[in-house]
Amino acid sequence: MLFAAGNRDPRHYDTPEAYRVDRDPADHLAFGYGIHTCAGQGLARIEAQALLTAFVKRVQSFKVGEPKRQPSNMTRGLASLPVIEVVTK
Ligand code: HEM
């Protein structure tokens, strides 16, 4: 099962390669599915929410450099993504 491929299935998602904040994320497969779904997803969601809440309070805009992919046969993620410019509020 390739969760990353499922999350980018064009039969299910319009413009699957685009990051769109207006997308309804309720049925994504980033945390897996079924009996072996991610046991840490509650913590991961709290961490992401804390990070993004703090980020939008302080940062006006930012630019990123070249992403480095993390090879995986299951998920799709980044090993690194350098932030090359930050404008604070
Ligand atoms: C954004 C962060 C995370 C992502 C994208 C993620 C993703 C995943 C995915 C896709 C699986 C399913 C693997 C499979 O089906 O074989 C999984 C399983 C699991 N994850 Fe995560 N995970 C994240 C964070 C965490 C954290 C923070 C913890 C622990 C504190 C955690 C603990 C686990 C465990 C224990 C399993 C195995 C569950 C089982 O096999 O029953 N994960 N995760």
C-alpha cells in the first residue's frame, strides 16, 4: 500500500500536487488507515497545530529553498526544506 500515492490520486483529489488550504483533509491517508493507523497521530496533530499557531502569529511571509526528499516506499516526506527568507510581523 502506497499511502503517498493514494493521497495524490487524481481520481479522488483535484490538483493533487497542489497545497491547498481549502481542501477537506478528512479522508487523507497520511497517518495510514485501519488497524495499524498511526498511534501517534493525536500528538502529531497537536504539535502541528502548536507550530502553525505560533508561526502565523510571528511570520508575515517566508520563502523556501530546494527540498530534499526522504526516500521511502510507503510515505512521501522531506529530509530537509531550508527556509531562505523570513519576514516577521
Ligand atoms: C506527522 C507525523 C506522523 C506521520 C505522517 C505518521 C505516519 C504514520 C503512518 C502512515 C503509519 C502507518 C504505517 C503502516 O500502516 O504500516 C504510522 C504508524 C505508527 N505511528 Fe506514526 N506518524 C507520525 C507521527 C507519529 C508520532 C508522533 C508517533 C508517536 C508518538 C507515532 C507512532 C506510530 C506508531 C506506534 C505506529 C504503528 C501503529 C501500528 O502499527 O499499529 N507516529 N504513522
